[in-house]
Amino acid sequence: MPYPTDRKYTKEHEWIQVNGNSATIGITDYAQQSLGDIVFVETPKVGAELTAGKTFGTVESVKAVSDLFAPASGTVTEVNADLATSPEKVNTDAHGSWMVKLTLKNPGELDGLLSAADYEKFVAEEAGH
Amino acid sequence: MKHATPKASLQVNQNEGLIFEKSSAGKAAWKLPPLDVPEVDAAALLGTAERKDLGNMPEVSEIEIIRHFTRMSTWNYAIDLGMYPLGSCTMKYNPRVNEAVARVEGIANGHPYQPEKISQGALHIIKTLSEQLIEITGMDAITMQPAAGAHGEMTGLLMVRAYHQSKGNARKKILIPDSAHGTNPATAAMVNYAVENLKSDSRGMVDIAALAAQMNEDVAALMLTNPNTLGVFEQDIHKIADILHAKGGLLYMDGANMNALVGKVRPGDFGVDVMHLNLHKTFSTPHGGGGPGSGPVAIKKALEPFLPTPVVITKADGTLAFDYNRPQSVGRVRAFYGNFGMFVRALAYIQANGPDGLRQTTEDAVLNANYIRKGLEGTYDLPYSTPTMHEVVFSDKVQLKKGVRTMDIAKRLIDYGFHPYTTAFPLIVPGALMIEPTESESVEEMDLFIEAMKSIAEEVEEDPQYVLDAPHSTRVSRLDETAAARKPVLRWKPAS
Amino acid sequence: MRYLPKSPADREAMLKAIGLRSVDDLFAPIPAEYRLTRDLNIPRQMAESEIVDFFRQRSRENGEGYTSFLGAGAYAHYRPVIIDSLISRGEFLTAYTPYQAEISQGTLQSIFEFQTMICELTGMEVANASMYDGSTAAAEAVMMAVRLTGRRSVVVARSLHPEYREVLATYATHQGMPLSVAGFNDDGRLNLKELEKAITPETACVLVQSPNFFGTIEDVAAVAEIAHRHGAMLVVSIAEAVSLGIVEPPREADVIAMEAQSFGVPLGFGGPYCGVIATREKYVRQMPGRLVGQTVDKQGRRGFVLTLATREQHIRREKATSNICTNQALVALMVNIFMTVYGKVGLKELAKQNLAKTAYAAAQFAKHGKILFSGAPRFNEFVVQTSEDPGAINSRLLGHKMVGGLPLKKFYPELGNAALWCCTELTTRSAIDTAAGLIAESERSMRSSSVASSKEEDVEEVAR
């Protein structure tokens, strides 16, 4: 599946879309497929500080919990209210379902992330195992 | 039913709604005798604390209650109906004499705070069972207080921490094999220890080199299950104990798999410092649909000062008493003394067996697991070829080629009249089928089980979709767990 | 051995099928140095009749036939016989945890009903499928409040059951949860001034019991106001479940941690009992213990499943809300049946009888001893202060095959010669009158022998 080129990706299967000094974060389609039916998403509060590479929440399916890892550091400005009422939207449209918006602390961090093409390759290798 | 089986048939089965759906004002199942003291005015006595309304509590008659629960009971599988091949659960026969003796008046109705003079019966039971469990485990002392296995793990780790603290350094972490039961790391976290994963080797046993590398003075203990969750006895247990003890660490054993050891070997003899037992597994107390259990913790002498309070002692005059003067105790882990009703049952079980019965029980448990292993080898993938003790782990590797997983096979097994085995655990075997028959299964029952499993394997080849859609013969088919988790409905509500 | 369904021929055949010569081969993996070569040193195998005799004898040594006035967290109520008839059914008794929902609907539906009735009785929105007991339920409820508020310290009422406080201390020690204690007034209730002083911005919750250890009903609304004003949660422990029949539940609580033993669970010398946690829906994901939820199957039929399992140990492992792996299923079933038998009207009548018996007893005892904490309403327990050590009075009561109230000196030394007495619907007027009579005698003899009564009497060792 072609991954949107308007954003970058992490090896933990998050995506991050940048707009000036702010960014939007979600999980990839590969992630939602691996998790199965998502029942609950635990997100940080507005104002929380995220650190690149550290966990900032969880995604739950019926039988498993997965940590969400921050692709970049920053302060949370908005949390998607839809997640509380309709977590299944992450399954039906992972790339369209954002989780948190934040003000970037250090935009340079994004340089180390994967492009859509690199992520697609990464996923193909993982799936091959 | 696609394939007939001698084990089970379809039968008309009673439906039954929620009790609230039967409720109607004026029906009653109770009657109290008349008061022999003056009536009271609750409003006058309680004022604003008086409760006027008990809301939607039901009102039904006695026969409705009998039918309600009897009908519901017929929807359950149970040991009394057939084998539970669940790994590490030890679903053995729950002897009925246990139930009878637990109901004898002075035992059933003893108040935990009644004077010691009239508690000698209960104290005698606690002491006798304690002594016998100490002998069985090869340890030096025991606490009966923990209410269940996980509670026992917590108590054991509290004593581990207290021990290390008394030596000047509480230490920081617990090593836990990746094959461990989930309660192990959850418990370590509750006692404020960090968890460090210990990898298994290619035989599914503790990787000795890894253990040696990871062992240092920050490690308080290793939590080990032996035999492990693959049903394999840790043959290097001596080395394991030595590595730990050399650096002052303790060896904790999760006693869930004691059914492979009783009467044949004792954990205290092979270096275990602290362990919990599951009376509801090894010692036949009933699972009752999910509890109560009992998780006594047996220890070596070095940990004795830290036992939870109180401890049963014999006084100078020969009578038994509770000793509360335990300055180094970790404290209490629950009110009163433990699940005494389960002590009664466990003791009755040990009495019914005696030393020869216990040994024979263990031998049969291991024999049965090996018989099933032999019967299913070749049909299901066996990831580890190490000798099996009381439980065996297969995987769904072969069936996965047809898109069928362990959970699907388990659901299809239900149609054959069995309860599923343990699926997807231990985590080190992807797609695991964990099978523990226990000693309570006859050759006939096990042959039926083996036949069923073989038949399902054939079905996977011929018609995998049929297996994927299983079970076909239950009153409810696979339930929507996703909806249950997304929009939890956790109580009945009256129609508004 | 009679529980083993195998003949020697069976075993032979099995060994042959496996390709082994003897059972010993199966134990070869155990290093020889550890293999037992002797019998376990335990008594020989007993016949069923011998086992029954053993326990009958223990029963005779355990106060068989005695009348008791003990409460203090464990209550003697009548158990309708259908409880044992039903829970003894093999399909309930010998069933496993309902992980495989399709063949466990009996267990699951009954737990769903249990959860519902606990909500109705406690006024909370959601209840779990039970915890080990009231003491651990209280400790776990406190840890829940710590997780939810992100604060670490706890204020505990001194009128909370002393052993519950000990358990909390054990759980709190390793979680870095400082505990502070707020005392009680002359009316037996939590001292609100002490509470205000003890609460800090770091207080996660206030833990109070109602009816409390003395039987006194707390002013929960007032306690809640103070706790909430400081941003702390209110956890209320209930040890005597029957009180819910006539006493308003603590609706202002954020979490209720209950002991349901009074609802049809035998006293059984302290266990197994049945703890429960009930709370508001918004806190459900931080609640420990099993939960049963309603759902539908593939054909749209109603069914029940264990749900929100991601809170639990088998999934979260070290990040679980608790390590608990059990619920007290069979005991919870006893509770369920009890609540169903008595129901909406019966539970109220049962509670009223408890109230009446206790009021009568307190009035009788008041003629001779001093009843403490009379300034506030109580349910079915009260504290009597006597001139003589309650232990001595209890010794005499034992001669009448009666067990008197729990001497409180060990837990509350400042109350002097005080004891906690409990009356339930099972307590007879004649037992109360006999006990009152013995207290009267005690007071008379203490008055007449004045200074001389300091001679050391042979005081029976009593439990506490």
C-alpha cells in the first residue's frame, strides 16, 4: 500500500505530519492491521511534554496493549476527541485519524525519520518475517 | 456436527434470562422469624442515614431462583463433565469429602476472633497443613495468609525485599524468564522492583550464560517456574541456584507446576529459597468458576523473621496460639489468617492420598502428559523436543499454513465435548497449544481427546473455514469482544 | 488411590505406547541427586471415614455450638440453604475461570448479575467481579486513587478496621505511599478537624469505613466535601454488607471497597471471603479485578464475556492495574444467591432486624456498663466499657458457651476496658439477656470489692 508522502514515519509505526512549527501524529495502517480491532486509545493531556522516542500513550485491542512512541519532542496542543467515542476510526482510516497535535520543540529531530518510501520498504521486510 | 464424536451429543438446553427480568413486586424467597425484641423505628435511630429505597434489587420466589441458577449451571463446562487440558492450571478432580468436612459446624462457623481456647481445632488444622506442606516442598517455614497464587507471589517478594533490606541493600530488580506467567512481572512491579527479562535458550530453558551475565548485586531474585511453562524441568537448576546465591540473590519458585514434583522431588532440596503454592491447582481445592484460591508461601529459614503476622506457635502448655510478636515481619497481606476453608480442603486431599497416593498422583500426571504428547506428535508441531513433565506445548505452525490458529482449533475442540487447552501462552511459543491433562484423566478420556485433536487437524486440511467458524454447537457462538471492550456494558439497567 | 482412574494394566499399556519401560524413565530429567528415594514424611493414607472423623474432632475443638457476639469485620448471618444446594453443583463448583465464554455463560451471567446488584446496593455505576476480601479491596482501591490522581499520600481514618489498616500499610510501604491517620471524636466518627489538618496537596484519597469499626455510621457527605475540596478522592470501605439494607450507601464516594461476606459466606475462621470494588464509570479502566460485560454473538444473541482484560496481568504484565488473577467466583456466587433470595424487600427487613437486636442489646448493656459513641447512629455493633477487664467477663461467658464482644485494648488502648459487641438477626433475646446479666454481675462485684478487686484473677487467654 502506498504510504502518504506528506509525512514522515517511525520504526514504531507512527506517522508525523508537519505544518510549520506544529505537527500531527497518528499510527500507520500497518500498525492498525497488526493490532486488530482497536478498542481504546490512551492519550496525554493538552500541555503534556513529549520526548522523542519515549512513550506517550497506548493503543488497546481486545487482547493486547501497545505503547505509542513520540516521533518528536514537543508540547501537546490538541487531542482528537473522536478517539474516546470512536476508536474504530483508527482501524478504518489510520492515516486520516490523527491522535495528538503538538508544537515542535526541535524540528531537526524529524530528519532522522523515515520517508514514505523507506517506511514502505521497512514494513515489507517486517511482514516478510 | 460435521464429525460425530462418542464424547458429546447435542441436547435441548434450557434458556434463562437475567434475574431482574423475572422480578416482580410482591414475590419473595425469604422469611424471617418474628422479632423477640422490640421493633425499632429506623428513621428515629438513623435519621438522614436511613435508606428508603433498594432500587432495582430483584423480588423473586425460591423456585425461580433454583431454576435460574440450575439452568445457568447447565451452560458451563466443568471438571465433573470432562477433561480440561489447560496448561499450568492443574484442573484435577475436586474431591467431595473436602466439601463435606469444610461444612462441619465448628469449622464452617468459627469466627476468626473467637478465643484461642475454642480455636484449637482451627489452629490444629493450620499447623498440620503447614507441616505437611513444608515436608512436601522441602522448605523450613510457611505462611498460609495469601489468598491466591498472585497474592502469594506478592508476599514472597515482600519477604525477599525485607531480607535484602536487612542486609543493607534492598536491591533493584527481579529477573523473570520470558516464558513466565503474567502475574510474575505484575507482582514484581507492585513490590516496586524493576523487571528484567531473561531469555530462554533453544531448549526452552533458562539460558545459563545469560543468567550469569545478568546476575549482579542489583538483582534481588530470579522468579522461576519449575518445571517451566513448557513443562520442562530445569536440569541446570543447581547452576541456576549457585549463580544467584553466589551474588547474594534469592531463588523464587512459582509453584504453579508442583503437580509434576510432589513426592518425587522437593524444591527446597534443589536450591529454592522462597516459593508459593497454589492450593487450587496442586492440592485439589475447587476453581469454582475463578476462585477462591489460596497461595501459601514456603520459605527457607533465612526468611523466617519476615513472615506475615501472625504465625501459629505451640505454647509451653502444649496448646496452639497465634504469635503477633514479630518485629521483622513484612506485616499483614490480608485481614485474618488466609483462606481457611481452602486449608481444610487441601488437608483432606493430602490425608486421602498419603505419601504413596501423592507420589502415584504425580507419576500419573506426568505419564498422562507424555501419553498425549505421543498421541499428538506428528499431527501438531512440537517446538521443543526436551522431555515433558506434566504438561506439553505444541504450536499451530502446521495449521497456520491453512490460516487456522490455536484459538480456532481450541474453539473447534469445544464441539468435540472438551474445554480448550491454553492458547497463546507461553509467549515464547507463537501460536501455542499448552496441554496439561492432570492425573485425573482416564485412558478413555485422553484417547477421546487425542482423537478429537486429530480429527480437527484433518478438518483443517479439508475444510479450514469450518474450523474458523467454530464452535458450532454451543448456545452462543463466538462473542463480539471488540464491542464489549469499546462500549462496555457492565450491568443490567431497567428499560427507561 | 481412589481418585486416580487407572488400573495397573492401563499404566502398562500407556508406557508401552510411549515406548518407555517404567515410570521412573519419565522422571529422568530430574537430576538424580534431588530425586526422592523415600516416602514423604506425612501420615499414611486415610479412609474417607477417618478424614471425616478427624475434622469432626477439630470441629468439637473449635467452639461448636457456641453463641457469639463477635463482629469486627466478620458477621454471623443466616445462610439460606439453597446457597449450598446451588453452588455445590459441579458445573459451578468445578468450573474454570470463564475465559472460554461459549462454555462458561453460566458463570459469566451470574457475575454480570452480581455486578448489577452491587451497583444497586452501593449506588455506584460499575462494580467488579470481586477481590480477595474487604482488606485487600481497600488497599487496591487506594492504589487506584493514587493512579487516578497522580498523587501519592493517603489519609486513613483510625476508625477503619485495624487489620485493614495493617494491610494497607503493607501495600503502601513499597509503593512509596505515605499514610497519615486521622482520629475519631467522642461520637465515634472521623474527626473532621484532624482530617482537614492531615490532607495536603499530595493527598490522593481519604479512606474511611462506614459503618466503621465501632459500628458507627460516618457522616460521609461531610468527609466527601473536605476530600473533594482538596482535590482528593474519597474511598469508603464497607465491612458489614447487610447495613446496605437500611443505611444509605456512601453515594458521595468515588470508590467503594466492600466486604460481602455477610451475604451468605460462612465465617469459616476468616476466609475465603468476598471483596468487591465499585466505582464510577469514568474510573473503570483503572479498576483492578475481573469485569464481565454484555455483548452479542455472531447471530446477535445476547451473551457475556470477560472484558477490559487489557487492565489485567496476563496482558499488561508489569504495567497491570494489579497482579490479581482470581476473583472469588464461588464465594461471589454465594453472595449473588443471597442477594437474590432476600432481594429488595428482604434485605431491608433483615437489616432492620439487625438494628432492632442491637438497639435492644445496647439498651440492656447500658444499664450496667457504659455504651461509647452514642452521639451518632450505629448499625449492628456497639462498644461497651466495663469496670472489669472484658477478657475476664468473656471467660465467664465462655462457661455459658457464649463468646463475648471483642476486647479493644489491643487496638485502641485509650478506650480502656472496652469491647466491641455485634448482634445480628441470629442473636436471641435470651442470649442478650444472659450476657447483660453477666455484665451486671461483673459491675456489682467490681463495685463491692473496690480496691480489693485489683487481685489478679485467672483471666482466660482470649484471642485479643
